[in-house]
Amino acid sequence: MSELGRYVRQTRFSLFGEEGQRRLRKASALLCGCGALGNMIATILVRAGIGRLRIVDPDRVELVNLQRQILFDEDDARQSRLKVEAATEKLRRANSEVILETVPVRATPENIEHLCEQVNIILDGTDNFETRFLLNEIAVKRNIPWVFGGVVGAEGQVMPIIPGKTPCLNCLLYDCPPAGLDMTCEMVGIFASVVGVIASIQAMEAIKILSGHSETITPRLTVVDLWHREIRQIDLSNLKEKVDCPVCKRRHFRFLESRSYPAI
């Protein structure tokens, strides 16, 4: 089998091809969060043949995770294994060519600069807006593309962000929800089905960017409601000009500069 033989089912897609695969194999990504979204994003990118994936998460596997976190099993939960270690073990069995880096820590203003060293994209597998706004700021500061994603209940959202080209997360939301109003799956539940849809879109956007097709990325927020089987595309093309964004226009990095950061 040829050098790229294992990826033939995706290289035959003419808009991607072998050149796209070679670019993907040279690329590096930071995945922040190894829960529901992170499990699926990592699975897709590793099987697709990304060059290097750095997975950051401090948590351990619990039985309640197994309903939606596809890389873990009951043994992992019984042993309370670190999520990054359990996930990496499974991912290496799927594709030993990929360089996998495990970082069992929380993303904070103190370490985020280091975590983003030599990465070409940042992927959101988190479950809180404090970390997302931190990721948004480091992405803008360092001019690194990133893909926001969030799921709760049967709904999810995806927004790819290319600094300088598209609006950033701050343009859309301006500020993170107050404490207690940031709805989480622990509060209102979650279906694995919507995790799969949102993570798949996130991974596809990442593959397009990393393979040299960032021109296909449009400033849109995709909203999926699987319970009512609805998909909406919200055009954000004029948002960047309309909003006086403190991050991507004034380059005020409030979360990056904070030293009283919450334990998230």
C-alpha cells in the first residue's frame, strides 16, 4: 500500500485529494477538552491522519460519561483513569502514525501560551464559556484559527473563527454568561446524537483549514436542534464591522491578563 493508502477513501474526494492529505499530515492541533465533543473530534482527526494532536483535560473518567464519550469504557470508569490517557490509548490503536500529546491540566491564563506553541488550529471541546473566551483571546493574539462548538440538551452550535477574516467569539457574544446562567449538560441533560453532529462539523472545518482550504470557511453560526430536526445558518458576515469588539479590534485580552481565573 502507498504512503497515503490508508486514507484513500478521503483522498479520492477531488476537492481534498492527496495534496490535502499531505498538508493534514504536517499539521498540528490543540484540542482543549476531552469530554463528549473532544472524544469525537479526536477520533475523527486521528483517523483522518492529522500529524500531531495535543489533548488537554484534567478530568477523570466517570460512569456517567460513557453515555456520550465514545473513547471510554467501563474499565476506564472503574479505574477513574485520566481522560487524556484513556483516550490516547484508544486513539493510538486506531492510528499509530499520529503524534499524540497528553496534557492533564486545566487551560488557564498561565499555561495557555505554552499549550498553543506550534499548533495550527485550536479546537473547542470544553463545557464552559470562561475557557472559550480564553481560547478566543489566545487565538486572536496569536492569529491561530479556532473552532467554537457547544452542545446542551438536543441542541448545538458551531462557529469557525479565522482571526482577521471572520468575527471572533467576542463579536458574537461580547461577554460570557454570568455564573449560574451558563447552561451545562449536568444541569439540563445532553444527547449523544447532537454531540456527534456538532463534533463532526467542528472536525470537518478543521480539516478544511489544515488542508489549505480556509477559503471555504464562511462567517456563519450553525445552530442544530435535533429534537425538532432543525438546522439554521446565521450569517455573521457584517458582524465584524458593526461591533466594536474589545478583542479583535481593540486587542484587549481580559481573560488572558486575568490572574484570578476560576478553576475550570
